Amino acid sequence: MTSDLDSTFSALADPTRRAILSMLLEDDMAVTDVAEPFRMSLAAISKHLGVLTAAGLISQEKRGRVKWCKLEPDALRDAAVWMQAFGQIAGMDLDAFEAFLHDQKLGP
């Protein structure tokens, strides 16, 4: 479980990856659509998507010639349980988390 948590928190540490998660809160997206708002190459976005996939935060599937990304909402459960163990977090407020991701997407 420790390596899963490490992967989750490592994936969440990057603002681009948090922005991608925020985008995927709305709906599944093609990789090219995910890449569109960012000023980086498709290869760089693919690396970010690979990190998110390896952490289990998203899944990717090929539909025809297009690769689609889907948020895996239960993937943060272990991280939430771990944080709750400290007693400082009463429960994971998914609405607040969505707002946080949205704010990160709109940030600098």
C-alpha cells in the first residue's frame, strides 16, 4: 500500500497532472483533447498521462484510432484513508476536492 500511496501523492504533486484530473472530472476525453489547453508537446502530455495511469488515477483505452482517458474516482480512497488516520481530516469532501482541482486548473 505504501508504494501505491507514493505513486498517488507523486502524481498529485504536479500542477499539470492536477489540471488534467480536473478536466477529467467533467467527462472522458481523448488524449488530443486533454493536450489542447497546455503549452507542451503531445509527448509531454502522454508522459503525464502515463504517470496518472501508473498511479491508478486514470485509465486509458483505445477506441478505434483514438486513445481515451477516464478518471478513476475510487483511486484516491487509500490516500483519503491514510490522511484520515491523522484525525485532521473528518472525511473526504469530494465537492471540495473537485473545487480544489478546478482552482488548480485555473491557476497560474
